[in-house]
Amino acid sequence: MKQFIKKIRSVPWWGWVLGVVYFCLQYGIYRLGAWLSTVTGTVAWAFECKIPPIDDLIPIVPAFSVIYLYSYVFWIFGPIAASLTKKRNFVNYITGLSLAYVVGFLFFVFLPTYMDRVKEGLMAFDGSSGLFHRLLAMIYAADGSERAFNLFPSYHCLISLYCYLGVRKQPEISLGFRIYSLVMTVLICLSTVLTKQHYIIDVAGGLAIALLCWRLMGRLDPGRKYAVDSEKC
């Protein structure tokens, strides 16, 4: 416990600030994308990314609504954990995450997708008894109710994978936390399809964008100046 408290106290101020800022950004960008697609009229050509032979075989598991909601907590601690690593890694992490947000936003505005929950038979969860069923109904109500938009790419998968990538090979982060981050990323990705919030292609899109942005930052290395500064010290 003492070691944990010591670790928390060692988080720099920018880690706390960016943890909250990027959490708010993901929500703001998601809503802004939906609004702009309506204003510009691009929502008129919204389409379904469903692959029936795959998506229809995936069951709905209401208990995963807990994991789906917990993801928001997980995301806040992504930048906070990454801030404990070397500045070079942290700068690359934040720059790449920002780019991934922008790429997702462009899809939301110019290539919008949707899910018809009535057609999918998901509105039956309205008023259902049981905690998990009520949580699922709450998620649907907060996200378009009968019709959800901006499914591709899945921000849940994109951001969660980025949280893991930010700490994956960093010696400053304990092995236990790295394993936890990987497990949570897998569970959150599963939750997006097991709660029927996304189709499988949305998951693939979110993961692909996160990986591409991470690789690009590895090549461009915007944080390299911090590595030079540390060598001078």
C-alpha cells in the first residue's frame, strides 16, 4: 500500500491534467462528430458496417455492460500511467493518441455509420429487470436510443489499446499493471460486441487506427528531443 501511495504521489501534474482532459476530449469529439454530420448532411449517407455471418453469431451478454462502463475509468488512467514513463515515450504517446482521435473524428463526420437497435431486437432491454439489463438499457438510452451513430471506429477499442501501448514496454511501469492493462483492453474490446454497442468491423477499425498511429509515432519520434536532453544530463 505504501508503495502504491508513493507511486501516486510521483505522478507529475501534467499526467493528472491530461488524464482528465483526454477523457473529456473523447466524449466531446464523439458528440461533435455526430453534430457536424447532422449539420453538414453527411449523416444522410450513414451505413451499417454489419457482417451478418459474424455479428449475428455473437451473443449479447448484459454482464459485460459493467466492463463497458468501467472503460471510462480505465481511460483516465492511461495518460496518468504513461506520465510515469520517460518523457520521450509520453510525448509520443500523447501525440499519437491525439492523431488517433482526429482520424476517428474524420470518420464520424465524413463516413458515418449506424446501428438500428430496433431491427437488432435490442430495445427489448428497455424496462427489463436485473441490474445488468438495466445498465444495458441505460447505455442504449445515452447513446441514441433506437438508432446509434458513429460506430466506426470503436473509440472504446482505439483508446483502450492505446492505454496499453503507452505502458507495454516501459520499465517504469510494474509488470502487474502492464498485464492488467492488457487484460482490460481485451475485456473492453469484447464488451463492445457482447453488449451490441458495436459490430466486429468497428473493433477491427479502432484497433487498426491505434496501431497505425502508434507505429507512425515510433517512426516520427516527436519526443526524441527529450531523449537528447536526458543524455546531456
